[in-house]
Amino acid sequence: MADTKQNRVAWLNTVRVFASFTIILSHYALLDQFRTTHANIYWAFGGIGQIGVILFLAISGYLASNSLKHSKNIWEFYRRKLIRIVIPFTTAYVILGTLFILLGILEPSLPERSPLNHIIYKGGKYLGVLYGIVPIDMNIIKLFQLPYYWFIGEWFIGMIVFMYLIAPFLEKCLRKNFILTAIGSIIVAIAMYHFIISGYSPKASLMIASWSFVVRIPQFLVGMTIFVYRDFILKHRSILNKICLSIVLVILAYSFITVDIGQPIFRGRLFIGTERDFVFSLPASYLFFAFAEWLNEKISSSTLEKFNSYSDISYMAMLIQHVVILLFAKSFDFTRLSKFGTVFMLILITGTVVVASYKIRAVYKPIEEWCIDNFLTRKRKSTSVDV
């Protein structure tokens, strides 16, 4: 991948925005009301958010290596990531939690979605809210049977936190021996996946296993590899593109042939869990990065500038989109929508996510910048949201 600052930011922002939208589209398509009335939408797009999750992991790996390179020491790296992750997350958690309490005046069932509801009324556990405000990997919560209240993607942020904690170690291994690190991470990830699913029912095992940061390390390493070996990739880009595309097409063809027609094609069939999925997700992530770079090279920057600008809220949009979709689902009977109405509601929901993301960003951004200026050894301001 080319490494000029302008080009790098442009194509990385393109990937961010695309990843955010796949997650919105996936959760929209997975609404229970679509399973019978719009089964084609459910089958085609349900679970496509797995693409977005993988891309966010690869982006995080790339940004981790970039931050390590430009940090004075490891503690500056940790402080920067802590500020960039926790402050936006906590702000969204508190604002949306409070909003759902207030909306209970209009819709009595909405406060039940708020984690704050559990401690406002008797019977809730304060630690359950704390583990939301300060994200922790969901498998650790389950392992120690800690209380938690699901709300805005705690499993993903908790996973990313652990990824960044081990990022310096992963990058050191990657630079020392790429092949051993890559193979080792895949073996450990698959072993952890099978260990986790052995303790759960088949229906629940797939998603629970995918919540583990250990299972997702290979996808995180894709982004780190693209940054660390960017000169080698640029030199051999053509052959690497052909190899990765060949692997992806073969596995896609096999998956389309064998997929259960009653289930979403991207849910439980690709991207997470099995050995085939790991082989698919790694070259697929690289190809998305390569395509985004090619797109930004071929299309004028002014044309993509507006699209890429939404990367400023990509992290926030990923956090709040599911909450917004559930809020809409409480108010509309989606089973009565026409094809036009289905698309219209998707646009309306996406627009709401965008507006809400900018509003929340306006609250947390000054706090985030103040913390960066006062708690980082090197006081450098970033023009994009760092996840």
C-alpha cells in the first residue's frame, strides 16, 4: 500500500465508511420482522455486518502499528488508545442510556433497553453498568460470571481494548518472523474457537466464540501486516492481489454451493469460526484495503471527499446503529412495508445514525482533545477518529 499521508488517510477512511454501512445494513436486515415478509433481504444481507467487523479489526491493527511508530514510548501509545476508545464509548453509553429513560415517557418499553434502568430501580447491579462504561471482553465477563447489561457493542470494544493491550507484543513478533506469527495466530485462534464452543449449545456457540479477542487476532494482524510490510506489498501488489483474489473466489464459490438457503449467507458461513473462514477473511480484508486504495487513486479526491468525511463518525455510528435500529423497530410495523418502504426506512435509519453520531461527537470531541493535550507526552492532534 502506498504510504503518503494524504493517500493513506483517504483510502483508510473509505474502508471505515464502508464498514460502518455494512454493519447498519446487517442489523437492519436481521430484524425479526424481515424473516417472513422480506426473507430475500434477510438471506442476502443478514450477517453482512461481519464484513464490517473484520474490516474494523484490520483498520485497528493498521492504526495500532501507525501509533506505535509515532509514539515516544509504549505508555504514550496506551494513553492515546485509551482516550480514543473509552471517551467516545462512555459518552455514547451515558447519552443514549439517559435518552432511553427519557423516551419512556412516550414509549414505556424503551427504558428497559437502557443499562441505567437497572440501577435506577431496585434489583440492578452497579458493576453491570461499570463493565459497560469501561468495556471488557465478553468472554471474560462470562468466564467469571460478572454482571453486564448489553447496550451498544460492548463485546466489540472490549475485544479491541485487549487487542491494543497486546499490540506491541504482536508487532514485535510480526517484525521478527512474519510467517511464524501468522501461522501461530491462526492456530491459536482456531484452538480457542473450538475450546469456547465446546462449552455452549450449537446455536449460541458461534457468536459467543466470535466475541473472544483471541479468536479475532489474525484479522487484527492483517492491518498490522499491511502497515509493517507496506513497502513489500507495494512492490509485489499485482501478484498479491491475484493470489488473494483466487483464494477468495474459490472459497466464495464453495460457500455459495453449500450454504443453507434458509440462513443469511454471511452469518455462520463465512468470516468467523472455522478454518475455512479464517482462510477467507484474511485475504478478503487485504483486498478491501487494496480496492479502497485503488479507488482513491483512480477517482479524484474531491469526488470521494464527502464520502470519506463520514469516517469522522464511523466509530460512533458503529456503536449506536443497533440501538437506533431497535428504536425504530419499536415504532414501525416493518411487515407492512413495500420494497420502496423498506429502502426508505433504511435511508431514514442511516440518516438518523449519522445525525446522532455527529451530535454525540460534538459532546465528546472537546473532552477527547483536552485529554490528548494534557495527558500525552507528544501533543499531536489527529484529523480523523482513531479507533
